[in-house]
Amino acid sequence: MTSAPSTLLVHNAYGKSEVRLTKIIRQPDHQEVKEISVNIELEGDFSETYMSGDNSKVVATDSMKNTVYALAAQHPLDSIESFANHLAKHFLKRYEQISQATVQLRESLWNRVVLNGNEHPHAFTSAGNERRSAVVKATRENTSIQSGIENLVVLKTTNSEFWGFVRDEYTTLPETRDRIFATAIEATWAYGEDNPDFNKIYDAVRNIMLEVFATHRSLSVQQTLYEMGRRALDACDRIEEITIRMPNQHHIAMNLTPFGLETKNEIFVPTDEPYGLITGTLRRP
Amino acid sequence: MTSAPSTLLVHNAYGKSEVRLTKIIRQPDHQEVKEISVNIELEGDFSETYMSGDNSKVVATDSMKNTVYALAAQHPLDSIESFANHLAKHFLKRYEQISQATVQLRESLWNRVVLNGNEHPHAFTSAGNERRSAVVKATRENTSIQSGIENLVVLKTTNSEFWGFVRDEYTTLPETRDRIFATAIEATWAYGEDNPDFNKIYDAVRNIMLEVFATHRSLSVQQTLYEMGRRALDACDRIEEITIRMPNQHHIAMNLTPFGLETKNEIFVPTDEPYGLITGTLRRP
Amino acid sequence: MTSAPSTLLVHNAYGKSEVRLTKIIRQPDHQEVKEISVNIELEGDFSETYMSGDNSKVVATDSMKNTVYALAAQHPLDSIESFANHLAKHFLKRYEQISQATVQLRESLWNRVVLNGNEHPHAFTSAGNERRSAVVKATRENTSIQSGIENLVVLKTTNSEFWGFVRDEYTTLPETRDRIFATAIEATWAYGEDNPDFNKIYDAVRNIMLEVFATHRSLSVQQTLYEMGRRALDACDRIEEITIRMPNQHHIAMNLTPFGLETKNEIFVPTDEPYGLITGTLRRP
Amino acid sequence: MTSAPSTLLVHNAYGKSEVRLTKIIRQPDHQEVKEISVNIELEGDFSETYMSGDNSKVVATDSMKNTVYALAAQHPLDSIESFANHLAKHFLKRYEQISQATVQLRESLWNRVVLNGNEHPHAFTSAGNERRSAVVKATRENTSIQSGIENLVVLKTTNSEFWGFVRDEYTTLPETRDRIFATAIEATWAYGEDNPDFNKIYDAVRNIMLEVFATHRSLSVQQTLYEMGRRALDACDRIEEITIRMPNQHHIAMNLTPFGLETKNEIFVPTDEPYGLITGTLRRP
């Protein structure tokens, strides 16, 4: 339908993003809620729709959406990793024109309402903007599974220092032995094999992030980041590699001297921008 | 500087919005963090700046911002209501050209990190997008104080019904005896006198909101809203009036029949828009 | 169904928010696109659903949504004011339990793509976050119509001053004879009678806002605001009252002295928060 | 300070994000405004701060921020590509511990206010959320420059079809010969050499995107995407490769049959989620 192309289509992919799904799992004495958002990206033999508009191999993104709901109805959603893997494998198995399926899941977290010390069987409060995440990238030959935490927002009021850095003609930041350390932890980790206990590892990594953040005497965001990654690798032998990204959400000490007051490291201006962004990837030796 | 105005300036107000402040309160054995955002609006004898650009009575909004930080350094921030009241009174006392000061505070909430069952003395996680709020509107004659909760996001998976509503030519919604009830509670309440125990009342109202939401067998969002307000007035005799607003964050049951599956009230599409919005104001008789 | 209430329901209202609608008007030689978002709020005899869960008078918010689409299919959408009025009157006429209907519309704006100087008949680019707005509040006795502009974002690089304001112990802002003036204009206006030419007045007001912003030598945001309102009232005799709100989106001159450079009023830090907020309401004398 | 690491730091990078800057260029008869946001990421010999907290090689992210303002004061900002390149080269030249600098710029666009057909010399309206972008990645050996457009939001009301796609057990989408095509174009392109006329190429690519979008009879989003890329490569011989990403912002035809009305392809529900996401990368043969 087309003549020889004047240009090469060197890469193509398409899919459906932000497919939102809530599943209720009804047990006799309590109910569970799972809320996830799904992004699907497929690669394969799709060049004809790009070059001629022939859609005969195109799986409509609307059908991908339907597939998410239909498969979720039949899957326990015991972990987002297992459901992402199930979805990715489904696309590869069902459609021969697909060579790679990437499925990204984000889970919104709900806490049970606690009344008089007891967890309520079917009422929940939102845990906020933190997300648990998973990415499965599968071809007919290989599958990689990545787990993650997004936007775990933490703040500590002391035990964070920053000094001894380069001082030159563009430096105005004073050194500090006691600053606020606030960040939104993002961590992703990859496994050496397919099916570890995803939920157990997720809990372990999240706890380590919080424990290191709270207890580490920090000389730099970088140092705390490294310690988080090191501890996660030490604790979870199924994790091969972990990447952590931490924005440094600055709290600027307000200068109160113009108002005749002493500046005592108590009053700060929290800022959204600009922010430092510190990243690192750690592996087993 | 101007001739007689061809038009009347029937209302004017100005101020500073989104003044963000973090205060750390350092105790011997633990530290507290307070994060607030302040909106200030002043009314008074400011018509000259509108009509001629004569700014001699104008308190710069930048100075309002400075005032927030300077006063916060000297105030315990024991409750946002008390600090809002302090700020409002300051502006009235300090500047005779001001006839009314409205101060709105929003507090972002932080939970202590818990390690091995113990609350950490100086590390915190964000409690999400929920806010505690206060509005103080003060003139030289009167002061009104309003407290509130914003964006308390809750969801229950059962014990919510909706049936018996008007069915006519524009009705397609099926009746249901079991739906998801999800909302973001907003409540504001006003007092009959100036200085009740704001923190105690806030805790009581918030707990009542959660308890009623969890335990009320709901025939309509309206009915649950009324029960929340009624219970809050019953429990807190200092509250004169309470207004509650609840968006109905719809979760649409996915029709799985086209995929050969039974639709069992388990798979839902959560949606942000459109949303129902239910409001009500309750007073003592 | 209920006993005498222990508390009074002094106000109640409910409705549907963010009903989004796109209508295409297909003419022989060109097509038009209208994109609106609708908020509906109804008041009336609805206390039974609050107090007993009896929904027999409740028009489901889902039915309100359906009504928007059904009526939009039959209405020319020649102006958002006329459609808002049509919707409000429909609810009052159709349901006797409703005593007041408030319909708020926001229109997203699209510009035609221009190719070689010609407007394209059916391709458009988004005009951004600016919105045209209308609010109709109707009872069986009265109707008020308000028109508006939201988020008309403008910036001028000179001809804005700010000096002569109060200098006291909380003042650190320097006086300036040449600052950036940036804001997002919000204007709403009310009419003395029901059916003026809404589109013509909207165009006139918007043009006046832009012209005054550009050409007014500003001694304060307040002064420019007043001039905008005065000019709109002068030009449009159907407008009885106009309210304008303008955030002062500060651009802070960067101090370059620490880097051995002269600070020449050329390099600024644009900030989102905090911001000044200036408001005023003008009427005919 | 540390023993041999139990884990390897296989990658590290850090920098400053969202450094916002406005520069005014004051000419005798008119003024120009440039508004940019800068992200900087540096890689190099920084492992000591991660592993021991020794910050002696760390350039504070605050100093990076200062550098942006200081260098912007001395640079014409004739194109964002040239300034990004200048910044990246500065970091490499000034600090020997840096091995790679990545500088990403986003430019917010302003249109001149037009009064009586004349462009105003110093007043502007925001062009909305569209951004011009540039990324320069530089090492001591190589520099790559990428230009881009983000969020060019367009909609056409006809001349878009979608049919002939896979129909199977998960397909419910009807075929259509006339649908709304709405998207937010994102395009990035890379050059074969360092210093072409960036502004001229940007204008050309943007015009081609709009022209193809408006005039292409689309059988799929993919086909239109490919045509855009092909035409850009044809027109700009300095571009080696172009990547385009287009979300398919669905407008769902509202079914009016339940309300006794004919569904005539005029009334649509615009939706934000889920959305299709179509991508493609084209190169010269």
C-alpha cells in the first residue's frame, strides 16, 4: 500500500496508560481493597499501521483496557508483580505479532480504619500519595521483574549535616551541622530470579528505608542513600540491584535578624523548587 | 490625585497567600514538627491605592509574610486556631487602617516513624494530603473562629446502598443495595465561644467522622453526612454549627459479560470526574 | 420514619461536578468545537434523604449528568450563559421539589490552526488554561447570571512600580520603580437584566483587561485592577458590577553581586508561592 | 572512613532540578522575556560522599543553581540549546571531578499582547502549557544535543478513522470512520552536528506537526505520527532522528438513545484516563 519509505521507523511502541482498577476481595469476616493503575506498552510487528494505516495487526488500546479488567477478575492480585507478569505473558501468548510487552503497575495504598484499637473489616483511609510499583518487561525469551516504592515522603528534624563541600566563586550556601532532611524516597529493585516472595521483600525494603532514614547520622543525602541501598541488599538476598532516587526538599532557615529576633534553627521555609536530586544504583559485588 | 470616581469601589481586600512555614520544637527527648500554610486577607482603608496608586497606607504583602515568620518564632503553635487568632489580632492592633483581618491556616500532618513498636523522637512520614484547617475572621468588635478537616479520604467496600430515587426519562443509573462508598471528607465547624480546647475537639470530630463512616449503614451519602454532623454536635457541646461536604467518588462496576465472565460486584473503575457533591450544615436546635 | 431531630439541618445542597462535554457543530464549510465542564448544585425539599435515607425526592446526580448531555444535544451552545440558564430553568421546571438550581459552566478555549495565513476548518490548538465561565443561580422567582474569565495569564516587563508603602519593623521589601508585573486575571461580572449579548460583552471585557494591563503605568496592582474594572463598566453599560482578583506572581530580582556581576534588573526568579492576592469589586454609582 | 564496601555503587548522579529563571532583554524599542526551567545532572568522581560522607569533591546543588543565574546574566539566551550547551560545558571545564553533565531546559512561551493589530513592546500573554525543550549531554569527548516540543495540545473534529483492527474476545470498541482526534504532541529530535540554527529548525518542526495534524487523513494515530516524523526529516536535513509520542485523548461519543434522541456524532465525553499512548522513532535511511 506504500512505496519504499523515505525514512526508517527504527522503533515503535504503543499501549494504554492509566487504566485504573479497584478490586474488592470479599472474605467471610473481612474485605480487602486493591487499587491499581496499569500502563501497558507493546512492541512488535506494527509497522504497517504507521506506514499505511493498515490496522489488521493492531490490538486496540481499548481492548488492552478490557483485558486488564477481565484478567483482574480471574487473578487473586496477591501481588502487583504477579499480576503484571500475568498480563505481560498474556499479551505475548495471545498475539503472535507482539514481541515485547511492558506492564507497569502502581498500587495506591489503603489503611484499615481502627476503632477502639480494632481494625475495621471493610472501612479504609487512604495512605496518601505513596505508591507501590512493579514493572514487568517480557519477551518470548526473557522476563525481567522490577519492584518499587514511589513517593515515600519522610522528614527528620535533626541528625543531618552538610559541610566540607566545594567552596568557590558560585558558592553561597553556608555549611551546616544540623539541617532538616526531607525527601520523597523512590526505590526500584530487580531480582536475580523470577518468583521470590514479592510482598515480603517489599515490606522489608520499605522498613529498611524508614529505619535508615530515621537512624542514620547523615553527612550527605548521598551517604544516607548508599546506606539504604547497602542495607536492602544485605537483608534481601534475592535483590540483585537497587536504584534509589531522593529529591532534597529544601527547608531554608528563615533569617529573623531583621525583626530583632535570634535565628535559632527553628523556623524554616519549605520549598518545592528548585530541589536537589540525588540518585544511586547499588549491586552485589 | 484623582477626580471624583466614575465608579464605586464597593469592596476591596488584599493579602498574602500560601506563606509556607515549618517550625521545629526541640524538646530534650524528642522533637516536634509543625508545617503550616498561611493565607492572610486584610480589609480596611485602602481605597487610595486602588484609585490613585497612593500606597501610604498599604502594608506590603511581603511584610505580611515576614510577620508570619516573626510571630511564629515567638508563638508555641500549640494549635493552628490559636496562632491564626494571634496573627489576626496582631494586624488589627498594629495597623489602624485595617478593619478586618482574615487568617486561614492549613496544617500538613506528619506521623512519627515507628521502629520496633517505638515512636522515633525526630523522624516522620507524611500523613498525605489530609489537612487540618482553621479560619479566624476578626474585626475590632468581633472574632469568629472556624476549625476544619480537609481531604480525609476514606473508602468502604460494603454497607452502602442507593435505591428508591427518582426514575424518569433521564435516569439510567441502576439501583444498588451494595456499592463502594468513597469520599474525601471536608468538615468545618464554628464555636459559640472563643477559646475551647481546639485540639481535643479536632480529635473528637475526626474520630467521629471515621467511626460514622465505617459503621453507618448508608442509604445515601446525605444520610451518612447528616449522621456525622449530628454525632459531632452531640459529642462536642462547644460546637454551634458544622458544615460537611462530601464528594461521591464513584467506582463504576465493570461489565464483564462481554468477556464471558460473571459480573460479581468485585471489579470497579474508580473515576475522578464527574463526581457527586453532597453538602449539609447542621446546628443545635 | 425519624423521630424529632436532635439537630437542625439548616442548609443542604447536592449536585454533580465536573461533567465534561465536547460538542461539535458541523457546518458545511467548517466545524466548531465547544468544550465545557458543568457543575450543578440543587437545593430544595431534600431533608428526608439526610434524616432517614428516604430517596424518593432525590434526583440522582447521575441523572443530572445525563440531563446535561441530552440538553446539550438540543441546544445551540451559542453562549455558555444561555446554556447554563437553560439547564437551571430545566431543573426548576421538571422537578417541583427543587427550589434553587445553580449551574456553573467553564469553557476551555480552542484556537483554529492557521496554515499559510488561513484558518483551518476543523483543526484546533488548545488556548491553554484560560477559561471562560458562567454561573446562573435561579429560583422560581429570580435568576442571576454572572459571566467571567479565569486564569488569563499576563506579564509585563516594565511600567510597574511599587513604592511609598508602609515601612516598619516587619518591612524588608525594597521600593522599586521598575518591576515585573505578572498575574492570572480572574474577572466576574453581573448584569442588570437577563439577556444581553453575552459573547460581545465577554470579548469587550477581555480586550479591556489586556489593554489596561499592557498600557497602564502601574503604581500598584490595586491601581491597575481598579482601572480595569472602571474601564469595563464604562464600556459595557449592561454590566452592573465587576469583581476582579489578581494574584501577584512575584519575580524576585536575583542578587548577582556575590558572583562579581552587576545586578541590572534582568535576571529574576519566578515564584509560585507565596503570592500576593489583590481583589476589588466595582459598581456603577 | 569506611571499610571495603560490601556492595558496589555501579552508578551515581546528582544535580539540581526546577531552577526557574526569567530573563528580560531590554532593547530600545521593545523588550523580550525568556522564561526557562533548568535541570542539571552531574556524574563523575563522587563515590566518596556516598560511601563515607566526604563531600570534598561535591559541588553543592545550591551552587549549581547560582551558576545558572550567573551564566544566564552573561549569555544572550538566543536559544535554549545554546544556553544548555554553555552550561554543560561550563561544569565540565570548571570541575575536573565531573565526567558528564546533562542539562535539560524547558522554555515557557509568551505571546505578545496585540492591541489594534500591533504587537505590544513589553506586555505578554502566556502561551499555556506547551514547552520548548532542549537536552545537552556532554562529556569531555562528546556532546549530544536534543531539541523538543512538549504538550502541543491539538484537536481535530473530523478526518480521523479507526477500523480494521483486531477483533477478538476482548474487543468491544466499535469501528469508526469519523472520530475526534485529540492529542498532546511531544517530539524530540537529535542532530548530526553541533550547531545548526536551532530556532529555525524548531519553528519548522512545530509548523510541520501542526500542518500534518490538520491536513492528514488519519487511519490511525500511528499513521499520522509517522507522517509527521517523515515530513520533519524531509524538511530539516540537520535532523538525524526524531521521536514522537502522542497520547490518544479519547472523546467518547455519548449514547443519547436512552433519552429518545438520535446519536449524531456531535456530543462527546472527553476523558483524561485511560489514554492510548503511541510512540515512534524515525531516522534517515
